[in-house]
Amino acid sequence: MSEARTFGYYPGCSGMGTSMEYERSTRAVCEALGIKLVDLEDWSCCGSTPAHTVDHVLSAALSGRNLSIAESMGLDTIITPCPSCLTNLKTATHRMENPAFKQKVDALLDKPANNTVTVKSVLQVIYEDVGPETIRQQVVRPLSGLAVAPYYGCIMNRPPDVMQFDDPENPIAMDEILSALGADVVPFGLKVECCGASHGIAQKDVVTTLSGRLIELAYAENAMAMVAACPLCQMNLDLRQGQINAANKSRYNMPVFYYTQLIGLALGLPEKQLGFDKLAVNPDKVLRAIQEQSHVAQ
């Protein structure tokens, strides 16, 4: 590839804990694709789900601090793997276009942001700046025979006037990337329906119902695995799959990968960099099927 393009990188809190495999595989894939990541110095939580439900100004200030750090580092674009972080950072930027709102945010910050930083998802940069065809040319281990259901979640592309990426009702970025890897992308009509989000603790039945519908459809479409781009969505579908089975009297055993894990696998990156061992539903059967298919193709 050409010389790496540099982006400010905001990993988000979940990348340091519950979604370490997403964080690890994201960094490995970006390096392999020529995307240089510059970590924000002394970054802090963006407020995630709770902050904006309490106070929009406080929520914007939490994100604004990180935007200010990026500006002081001379960065013009921040990218993040997490849709919740993406939403908060982009929403803060959008709301601070209103001078009256920005004045309230600035009052909470030691160094107010000038609102000059663009925010994108890692998925958007991989799709738009690298592109499926370039990825296809780098594949050394095609995911032939792997039927996958791509699940985007409900906030990656919505609201469209703020997120400004892909189609809000029928996004295709992951579909096209997965196809470039050699996977069989199944039609998945619930790709932007909510999984239950953060209700998993307060109202577990919401998650077991909504995430159960998603897994049920993936099975109905003969998917071997689901693919996510959101730590919270992945957790609800993967870690809570046992709870879903108990609540719905189902027997699901559906691996739920991050899309970066599958990109890394197809590019031939060491599996220890991709964190498959962190997944709750054991993916070994699917990984063996990919390996066997790869040997047959050779």
C-alpha cells in the first residue's frame, strides 16, 4: 500500500477491558492495512451511554475534552472502533456548532475545543480509505465457505445527518468487506435492529428478547457466525447467549466475531493478535472449517 495515513485513535473504555479482542485485532488490522494510529494522550471516558441521559452539556464536555486533546496534538481526524464512543464524539461536535450550547460546554473545560476535528469509525476508514478491493488483494487465507450474518447495531449509521456514513437502514460496508475476504454474506434483515443495548443489567428480558430475535434470524439464514462492530452488541449476542437460551428455551451456539478479527484472519495475521480465545461462544469449530476449506482450495 501507499504511505500510511495517520489518524488520532480513541480506543474507548471497553477496549481496555470487556472488548480487549476488538482493541487488539483493530490495531493489528490497521497496521496491516497501512493505517497509522496515534493514541490520544491522557484520553478519558466519552460518557458512553449514561452521560447523555443525565445532561447533554456534561456529555458533550466529556467528549469535548478528548476533541481538545486531539487538536492540541495537531490531529485533524479521530477514529474509534466503538459505535457508542463514535456517537458521543460526533454528537458533541454536532451540538457544539450551536454557539450557545458550545459556550456552556466550554465553561466545563480547562481547554475548550475549537471544533475542528473530524470523527469517524475505524470501519468507515477501512471501507472508504482502504476499500474492499485493496483488502481483497491482501487476502492470503480466504474465508471460503464461511456463511456470516453482518450485524451493525442501531447507532453506527444513525441518525444519518450526524453519522454521515453508509445507509442508515441497509448499510453495506461490512457486507462488502466480508465478501472481499471470501466469506458468504447471508441476507440479514435485522442488521440495524437494536440488540437491547445497555438494558442487559437493568432489564435483562429486553436483551434476551431482542438479541434472541437476531440470533434466531441468523440461524434461519443458515449463518455459521455473526459479525459485529460494536462491543456492547457483541457482548449481548456472545456473552449473554447462555442467558438468551435459558430465557427463550433455545439452544443457540452461534459464534459472534468482530469484523476486525475476520479481516486479520484472512490477511494471515497471527491468531494470538486477534483474540479468538476471548469470545464466550467457542469459535473453534468455525475456525477449523475455514482452515479445512483453505487447504481444499490449495
